Amino acid sequence: MLHAFLAAWIGVVLAQASPGPNMMAVASLALGQSRRAALLVVLGIGAGTLVWAAAVSFGLGALFNAFPLLLTVLRFAGGLYLLLVGMRALRTVAAGAALNVNAGRTPLTDMQAWQSGFVVVMTNPKAALMWSAIATFLFGAGLDNWQVLAFGPVVALSAIAIYGAYGLLFSTAVAMRAYARYWRWIEAAFGLAFGALGATLLLWGLRDLRG
């Protein structure tokens, strides 16, 4: 069991550390709002991770394999959400608000920041595929449902540590000063990146439908 946990966890950590919607959501709030907002996004991601773990432990991974259309639906949902986030950032740039650290966006409440992280990870097809692979690997190693479920807190803790580090990094004084000076360029970059990810997911969804 421990060997299976360790092998799966190493793969998960590498996936979490790589750039993607989760990391960009944390960095965007850390730069554009505050360290507190970024860390609440991180907690939302951690909570979503626990939900994914519970879901695949009791059959969602098998459901994805049996009904591939569910993953297609998730791709469309995630793509539309990321496009919305990207358009919001680009709309802010076009509005040309005054230069200050919080100018880039309307500040989110604590609950909205948490929900942002939760929604990003729950609509991320990368997370669905990763958890399906994890479940397949761990079940194949002989673990039962409850042991696979126990892997969830391990992944949640590594997510909080990794994305929390990103939040702390992007909310440093140096990063905030750079954002205050170049926020239009930074927001435009975030907007284009989120938009590109969203468009890619939508294209993948259309490709799935065409078969």
C-alpha cells in the first residue's frame, strides 16, 4: 500500500507543480488582490481535491470510462468557465482602470475566492483524468475503496503546500510592485492564457462529439 501511495503521490506532485488553471487562479488573485485571497483560492482547491478523491473512490472513475460523454461535458463546462475568467481579465484591461494593486479586478469576497479555487479544480478535465488514472493505479495495486479515499487528504495537503507556495511567491512585495507597474500587461497575459485554455477545452469537447 505504501509503495503504491508513494508512486502515485510523486506523479501527482509533478502534475500539481506544473503550470495549469489551478496555478494561474492562485497567481492571478495573489497579484491582483491579496495574499489572503490567494490562500483562500488554495483552500478551495484543496477542498475540491477531497471531493474528487471521494468521487473516484466510489465509482466516478469507472463512470468516466463507461460513459466518456461525461468527460466531454466536463470539458465544455471547464472551457466556458475559463473563457469567462479570461474575458473578465481582458475587459478590465480594456477599461483602463487607475494604476494600483487592486485596480485589476473587482475584489472578491472570502467566499468568492474560496469558490473560485473550488470551481477551477472541479471543472478541470486535467483533474478528472488525473484522478481516474490514480484510481485505476491504486485499485490495480490491490487497494480497496477506503484506502483510495485515504489518498485524498495526502493529495489535498500537497496541493495546499504547492499552490500555497505559489500564493506566497506571487504576493511578495516585489511581485506586487511589479504588478502595480505592469498590471495591464499581466492581466492581459492571464486573460489570454485562461482564454487559450478554455478554447482548447472547448475544441477537445467538439472533437469528442465528432468522434
